[in-house]
Amino acid sequence: MPLTRYLDGGAHILPADESLIRFAMTNGERVIGIDVPIPVMRQRFGGEPDLAPLELFARNQAAIEAAASQSYDRTATPNDLLDMGPEDFDTGPASPQR
């Protein structure tokens, strides 16, 4: 079941682990928390080194959400939390929005 953008709330850096951005999507029945490592995001989408992680996320949100939805379809999420990694992003060239 594909995920769609969850409009109540926004992406944020986790206070307990400042290397992760958490955002939410929904499968139509439940809200799914998604953690994407900031280093993975930087590797995949580039961006200026001083670009804030949340800005990098915002510029590439559609691509990150698409990757999250694809990962959700093939990954068990019994606790409604999806941990993304480099393997969740396709290997084709990235299309960062500038």
C-alpha cells in the first residue's frame, strides 16, 4: 500500500539522535514515522555543505517520500516506524532541486 504525505506535523531533527530527520506519512489507516539519516540524504542529494538538513529535506521531499513509500511496500514496519538507509534510494542520478 503506497504511503502519502501526512499533513499534520512536519519534518524535524530527532533530539535523541541529531543525525536523523523524522517525518510522517500515512498508509490511509495509520501514521508511519520515517527516519532518514542526514548523511544518507547529503550523499544522495548533495547540496551546499552549509545547507541546513531540514532545507535539504524540503528541497528533495518528493523524492524522499517516493523512496519511503517504495521501501514501506517491501519492509515490515510492525511498530509503524520505517528506518531508511542508502539501500532505499535508487542508484540512478539524483535530481536535487535547487
